[in-house]
Amino acid sequence: MNRLSDFMLPPARSTFAGETDALFNFINIVSLILLVGITIAMIYFAIKYRRRSEDETTPLITHHAGLEITWSVIPLILVLIVFAWGFKGYMNHSTPPSDSYEIRVVGASWRWDFIYENGFVSTNELHVPKDRPVRLVMSSDDVIHSFFVPDYRVKRDVIPNRYTQIWFEATSSDTSQVFCTEYCGTAHSNMLAEVIVHEQSEFDDWLASAAAANDNMSPVELGEQLIGQQGCATCHSSDGSAGIGPTFQGLFGSERTMTDGSTVTADENYLRESMLEPATRVVEGYQPVMPTFAQLNDRQLDAIIEYLKTID
């Protein structure tokens, strides 16, 4: 079984993985046995009862009660086994332990924000402790997304205006890939994140130092870091090349034409408004697809603006 899982599936790195893989392998093996058995039976009967001469007639066959009951009861039993096994797994996936560590997750086009108990926001990097249940409380800022970690065998839709949740317990200190598996726009395939697993003590140290790390940076340094963390380069270039959104090169102080024909100078107020209320004014030639960055505090917004001023 383990060799079959290793061949067909991603690495198993959560407490769910073994149970999920066992059901997956059971369904595949039973399906293979039925496929081989039915195929052999078809070939056998095709040869045995083939027409051998022009005068030969097909014998009258009515029914066989025992055979009919058998081929009805066996599939029923198999379906009930799969249902009971799958329902047990579903209930386990839906009921996080009471001592789970909770992290808020916000999906937006096209990034994942992870908000920790001390208020620190990590973008596209989910840091979790090893061998401890982690509960993710998730919502979307715009359209439907879907949070999927193949290594953990967990997947759940992330929906606007409501909360969904999943939980898992990582069993190895590895880095695993997060995908969005609900089409959410032109950069859907770039909506990636990583789950980084730490030992509990290392996680506590990381969480304590992560929020304080930004305090020692200059505004420009912090702004450059935030541009990378928030996934801004997915839509905006820094070299003047075209993208989903306007380029950052020469942005500050330039005159911008909006979709309604009005013009505005890209000063501090405009840049701040564009990050907090991006749909209020949209540059001509672009679609209103930028999500809000209201999760950033004033210092972070100011730092991004200061960094944008340096790109000319």
C-alpha cells in the first residue's frame, strides 16, 4: 500500500494523509479487480458462446436468481464500505481539536494572507508548528478561491462574505506547496503559497521575532520587502513592461488617465487610495481586478509609497 501511495500520490505529511490514501488505494484496487474480472468474463463468454455456423441459434436464457442477487449485493457492500470510510474521514476533517492553533487566512487575487494571534501578517508563507493541530479560518476579499495542500490531503473553498475552515496536523518539518484550485482570474496559476513547518520551539521564536523584524528597517527597505511579500510583482512590473496592472516605473508624480476620462496626479493620496480602495479610480486600459490591501497598517502603506517614489 505504501509503495502504491508513494508512486501515485504526493508525499504524505499530515495525520490525514494515511487515512485518505488508504481509502484512495482501496477504491483503486477494488476497481482494478472488478475491471480485470469483468474483462476476462466478457472475453470468455464471447469465445464460448460465439456463433459457429449459420444454422446455429442462440439458446434461450431467462435469468439466474442467485447470480443476480450476488452481483447486486457485492457492489452494495462495496459502496457502503466506501461511504462509511469516507464519512468517517469527512467528520474527522470537519472537527478540529479544541486545542488547535488558529490562523486567519484571507484569499485575494492573487495572494494568500495569513494572520497570526499577535497580529503579524505573512503573505504567501504559512508558518505552522509540527505535531500540533492547526485550524485555518478562511475568507475571501473578492471572488471564490480554494485552498489546497496536496501533501496534507486538505482542500476547502474560500468564499466572500463568509468563513470556511479546515484543520491539519503536520508530521514532518518540510515545506509544502499551496495551490488555489478555483479559477479566480488571469493570474490564477500564480496564486501560490508555501507551508513551512517548524518544531514548536522554533515556531514560537519565529512568531516572536517576525513582527519585530520590520521595526529596524528604513521605510524604503520595508516597502521593497512588502512589495515582494504582498505579491505586487504578479501584476505590476518595475521596468516599464506591460502587465495586468500599470507598471511601477515612473509611477509617482505622473499624470494618470482614468476609465471615466478624468486625470489625476499619482501622489501620496492617490497611491494610498489605490491600495485601500482600488476600485474607486481605475487607470484607463486596465480592469478593476486589484484587491484591497486594507490589512496593511499606516506604517506599511507609507513604506510602500516611499519605495514607489524610488522607481523611476
